[in-house]
Amino acid sequence: MLEIIHVQGGMREFERTGIYPEYLLFNLAGTRQNWTIRIKQTPQQGVLKSKGKVLYEYSFDGTWCTFRKKKSDSTFSEWRKPEFMTSEMRD
């Protein structure tokens, strides 16, 4: 299962750039596979790759993130919501 964390904040980056950063952290449970995606716009869509191959496609609407897995025949499964999505505020 894909675990998703929405992270807001980060004083180091804010002090350096003046921008309050937002990220999505994806973690593939049971593996060491993880991705950090910076939120540049809302809504935002993208893909999660491993070794150059697309594994997942995601869509973030500013509040909630949905995803779908790429199947072996190069099509995608239906859009799914994670069981829960965690939000973190960081200093």
C-alpha cells in the first residue's frame, strides 16, 4: 500500500528562499521505496518512477491525494484514495 504524507513548512528553506515549501512524501509500505515530490501548483498531477519506469500516477487537489498503479500491460488501475493521509507542519 502507498502511504502519503503532506508536509508543509521547513524553516531552512524559508530562510534561504522566502518560500514556505510544501511536499508530498510517498512511501511504498514493506519496501524502502519512497519519493519526495515538491508541490508547485494546486491541483498537481505527476508520476512516481523507479529505475526509469513509471510505477504510479498521482493527483493532488490541495487537500487530498489519489493515485493509481501502472499495470503490466501499460494501462493504469482505477483511481484510489489511501486509507489515510497524514499532514505534517514543520518548523
